[in-house]
Amino acid sequence: MAKKVHSIGVKGILDVNFDEGIARITEVTKDSEQVYDFFEIINEFNGKSISFSIKEEQDLTPIEE
């Protein structure tokens, strides 16, 4: 069956303040810093069938010889 896929990809720092109802993602590149409203992004998918995944990336420290 054919499918149409709507997706958004943002990589950055997630900052959620539940008390104030604010969630932002700050994407930092070598040339700029962009801030996105996380709730605005996920609102585009409200009421729709979705799959959701989230991952954290951390640098590993190599073994020193």
C-alpha cells in the first residue's frame, strides 16, 4: 500500500519547563543558533496516528594508552 510520510527532524538541546508550559529545542551549528518551539512542532501531529522516537547522544572518552 502506498504511504505519504510527514516528518520533522531537529537535532539540538531540549529545554522543558513544565511549570511554565514551555518546551524549546535549541539547534547549534557552526554558523548559527536556532530555537524551535517543541510543542508547536508536535501540535502538527495532534490527533494523528504517529510513531515517536527520541535519542540522546553523548561523546565517549577513548582509552588513553
